[in-house]
Amino acid sequence: MNQLAPAVTALRLSLHVLAATIWVGGQLTIAGLVPDLRALGGDATVRVARAFARISWPAFLVLLLTGIWNVAAAHGSTSTTAWQAVLGVKVFVAVLAGVAAAVHQRARSRAGLAAWGAVAGVASVTAVVLGVLLAG
């Protein structure tokens, strides 16, 4: 198994980064496309949002699973109080991102869509920054 450790680490981190790319990058991309989608009229915005949800929620699940795997694999660094504090904040903002995205998805008013979408986006980007800090 020791010979496979670098490959397993690469797989774990690659899956986590790929899932983050879809979840966070997708949110930023959709946010940039919304004005043009609205200009198309009809249900273009809703259709694109539903299509994004089909790939973003599985990516969020992969993020959660590989995040747990990352913590389990982070041997010595987890013993410091600072690392544990950053991890706690990251877990909070990651959960907040998922909850906010779910509420955003169910919102019916423009204000609700905007507010919850912003919370989800800011929380998601914050989780990425905290992940970089945790990685060292």
C-alpha cells in the first residue's frame, strides 16, 4: 500500500479540486451568465439553473466525501489548534454554502434568489480559500 500512497493522494486531491471547480466555478459562471439568460426570455434562466444543479449537487457530494477523506489523511497537521480552528470554520462555511444553495434553488422572489445565491457564492469561495490555508 505504501507504494500506492502517492497515487491515492493524487486521486483524493484531484477529485476534491475537480469537484470544487464544478461547484464554485460553476456558481461564478452561472452568476455571470444570468443577465444574458434573462435577456433570452422565457424559461432560459430556469432551464440552465436546473441543468447546472444536475452536475453541481453531485460535485458538492464529492466535495463533502473527499473533504472527510482529506481530514482523515491529514496526519500531523491536525494536532495544532490553529489548523483545527480553520477546519472548523471551513466546515461551517461549506455547510452554509450547501444550505444557501438549496434555499436559493427553492426561492421564488428575485430578492431571495439574489440573497441566497450571494450567500452560497461567498461561502463557497471562502471554503476554497480556507482549503488552501489548510493544505499549507
